[in-house]
Amino acid sequence: MIDLHGFGDQLLQGAVVTLELALCSLFVGLILGLLGASAKLSSVRVLRWIANGYTTIIRGIPELLTVLIIYFGATSVLMAIAGLFGYDEYIEVGAFAAGVTALGLTFGAYATEVFRGALQSIPKGQHEAATALGMGPIRKLYRIILPQVWRIALPGLGNLFLVLLKDTALVSVVGLDDIMRKANIAVSSTKEAFLFYLVAAFMYLALTIISMVFVSFMEKRANRGLTRG
């Protein structure tokens, strides 16, 4: 048996925090991705500019820098706003909130392109047919567009989530008690770097494999009823 010197439970707690961070960031990123894709395909020029600026900036900055900018920048912004109302106490943005924001923004920027491609792949005739059947915009979106977009975009989104899951390790630099930070604490205490970083690697690998199995299940479920050519 591997002797983890009593840090086993802490590493498991870190795994839970890592998974929570990944899922919350995924939720934020999916919303931003749908909004970004819709804006890029919009006939309103300002919305296209905003969406293009968002994806260009976020995809051009390393994820670690995004985490640091959000963590320290949000604190400064909130303190400046609070100062306008006479509040001069120190305000600190939590590591988890900063991580969700940073990783959600990053995931959303890449998901924007995935959703945009999926939306563009739907034939215009389906939009016209739904309108001819008397479907309103919301019903057409819910019954016709989104199910197809989800099926087409799912493989790309699944790959992005695997990247997101590993990128959660970056948030440990601002104090989040995830797998990576717990491993660093264990290394500092025991001086057994190889052991604990190897255990951390296997934990990330396990979460990745579980995610791959779940994504594969979702893809099969989304593709039910499709005729294979």
C-alpha cells in the first residue's frame, strides 16, 4: 500500500473541489458560448464586434494570466466601487469565484466557435419550415435548433471540458484548495514530491477517464435514431 502520510483525505477533498470548479465553469462557459455564437451570427454589427473582441482577447491570453487578472483585478474593481459609497474595508474575491469566472470565460470563448459552427451547419430550410408550421422563435429554438446544435457541438464541447478539467490546476496559484494545492501542501510537509505529484496525476487522469465515459454516453444518447450511412 502507498503511504500518503495522512494526506489521503485531503487529496480527496481537493478532488471534490476540482470537480465542483470544473462543473461550475462549464455551466458559465456554455451560457457564454451560446450567447457569443448568437452574437457572432447576429445581424447587429455591435454584437458581432463585442463577440469577436471577446473571443480574440480571451483566446489570446494564457489561462494562468486570465486567472491572475480576474483574481487581483476583480478585488481592485470591487474596492474602487465600494469606495464610491464610502466603504473602505478590504474586499477580496474568493479563489473559487475567480476560478469559475476565469475558466468560464476561457471555455466560453472556445465554445463560441463550436456553437457557431453547429448553428451554421443547420440548413436554412429547417428554419423556414418551422416558421411555415407556425412555430414562434422560442418554440423553434427549443424544438428544432437546440437539439441539433447540441448533437453537433457535443464532441467539440466534450474535448473542451477535458481541457477545462486539467486547467483547474491553475487556480491553485491563488489559493484554491484543489488537487494541485493539496499535493503541494503534502510535498512541502513530507518532501516526497514524486509520490504526491504522481498521485495527483492519477487523480486527474481518473477524473478525465470518467468524463470521457460520460461524454461518450451523452454522444450516443444525442445520436439515437440517426441513420448511419
